[in-house]
Amino acid sequence: MKKIHKLIFTELFVNFFLTYLAFFTIILSIEFLDKIDDLVTQKVGFQLTIKYFLLRIPFIHSQMSLFATIISIMITLNILSQKNEITALLSTGITIKRIFSVLLIFVLFVSIITFFNDNFIYPKCIYKSDVIIKKDQTRKTDQVYELIFKTRDGFIFVNLFIPEKNILLNSYIIKTDKTSKGIENIFFSHLISKDGEDWKTEEATFYDYKARTSRTLKSVTISDIGFIENFSNISFKPDWLSFPDLLNIIKSAGKTGVDIKSFHFQMINRITTFISFFLLFYLIFPFGFQLGRNKKNVEIIFYGILILLLFTVARTVIFKMLKTVGGNPYISLMLIVLPPILAGYINWRKQLR
């Protein structure tokens, strides 16, 4: 069994490294061409520019790790088939399922690294890189919908922010307990506006979850909340939230009546990214196994990219459509997961019988 691991992993690691390097170089080049003008315009120094692109590495890995993994597996199966190594393994009594399980170990390893990167490293790095490239400019928009911010004490939800007029509509300021496992209180206001240096609201509702009481507040100044002071100069991206942040938001905000469906979609999207490694591996293994008997590496790469692009486009369309119509975010998970499983099952029976 050690020989089969050595044979497959030696070929696989070489192919993965070359494929990963190729995709990494392409995406890094695109990033460089896309961002270099902004960096030059803002007169960002050389060291800070290097730091910016280093901080983009987790983003690049997030974008191409799935492609590199699936295509390197297809190339490996093709090379082993061309060298008759697969035939030799099968003749010794090693089953196709055994070969599948060996490759599955590699897929599991890469998917865990990618999940950790996407949900713990990437959010922090993308935030720091965005701060560098935007530190001398304020994001100008007419209006921004469905904002959520993580604060030291909890979260702030804003249904609509109008930067030009410094107006917040339907805002929830949620304070969680020290363990972030429960809500202490909620401050809600239909309209918050900036008056000089202060953020004020004519009327607000304060809910005390522990005491199970609520009261109406009149003419409230809320600038004592540190985060609010520079609100008009802050832009936000959902990518800045880590996976624990998303879970905490869903758990905390679910008790307030805040519409957080978009954050359910974001969480499902990150889970789907992790699952995609296994779905596509299950789908392409018999396909790549069969192609390897009569196709060249260039053709294998083409087929692999085609399958990955079709899956990515279908996944994006499903998420966009359900978000647009206000559908259940968990239905999107089923629509994305079930077709590849069914197609993979048919492919296994057809190609490996």
C-alpha cells in the first residue's frame, strides 16, 4: 500500500505544484495590472505596495485552489494511464475505489487548508489590503443597502445608508454579552442623522433582553458609541467577515427581527466552496480516468477547465437568482449539491463498469 501512495502522490504533487504556480502567476498578474494604477495614484510607497500584494495572496489562493486541485488530479490520472501505471495497479488487485480513496486524501487536505484560509486568514488580509489602497480616498456612493459592522461590543445593522446626507435608516445597534453567545440589549431607530459632529435620533426603542423590558427614548445622541463617530468615512465588504463572525451574526440577529438573509447566503456560499472540492472530484474522477486512456494533457486541461467553469457559472446563477427573488438560501445549497452528485453517480456507472 505504501507503493501506491508513493506512486500517486509523487506524480500528483508535481502536477499540483506546476498547475498551482501557473494559476497563481496568471491571477497575480491580473491583480497587479488591475491595482497598480490605484497604488501609483495614491502615491503608495514601494514597501507598502509589496505588503499590499503579499496581503492579496490569501485572495489568490481562494480563487484558484479548486481549479488547481481538480485539473492536477485529471492530469495525474491521464499520465498514469498513458504510462500504463493504472493498468499495472489494477492487475495487482488494487481496485479503482482504492485509487479514488488515495486521491481523496489529497483533496481533503487541500480543501481544509482552503477553508481555513477563506474563513480565517482571507477576511483579515483582504481588509488590511483594502485599507492600504483606500487610505487616501473615501468611497463615494449615493446609497448603500444592508450594512453590518462588527464592533467590540456586538454588531450594528443598517438597512440603508445615504452618505451624502449622513442618514441611517432602520438601524439596529446590538450589544452582546462578554462571551458573544447572547444579546444584552438592542437599540433601534428608524432614522439616525448627523448633526455637526454628533449622530442623533429623535426617537428610538431600547430593548433590554435580560430584563425582558423595552422603553422609548426621545432625542438621543449616540456619538458616544465609538464606531459611529467615523461612520461616514467607512466602507464595508462582506468578505471582511470571518466564518465565526457570520455564525455569530446569524445567531444574534435572528432574535431581533433583522433581515439577515444575505448573510445566510454568504455562509452557504462559503460552505459550498468547501464542498465543491469533493463534488467535483467525485464528478471528474471516472471522467478523467476514462479520458486518460486516449487523450493528451492539453485536452485533459481543456475538459477540466470547461467542467469547472460550467460549475462556477451555474453556482453563481443559482445564488443570484435566489437572492433576487428572496428565496430560501438553503435551497441554493441543495440545487448546487444534488446535480453534481447525480451526474457523478451516472458517470461512475457509465465510465467504470
